[in-house]
Amino acid sequence: MSLPIVLIIIITIMGIFAFSIILLARKNKVSLKQTIDAKPTNTFKNGEQK
């Protein structure tokens, strides 16, 4: 097989994987802008908070 054919096959497979990952992310409602707390609150084993 020549190089252009191999590249086309690899790019096609990568595109299919990317498309399926995007569809799964939309189905599971994954947000790219997730907020992360700078200081998480201390939680103890019995559920009490400081």
C-alpha cells in the first residue's frame, strides 16, 4: 500500500473515534467548563462539616 492510502485510512479511523467520543460526551452531558473549588470543605466520615 502506498503512503497516501495509509494516511487516509488512519485519518478516517481517528475521525470516527473523535465523532463517537463527541456523541458520548453529549449523551452523558459532560461539560468542558467544570468549576473546581480552590479550597474544598473538610468533610468527616459521619457527614459533619467543619
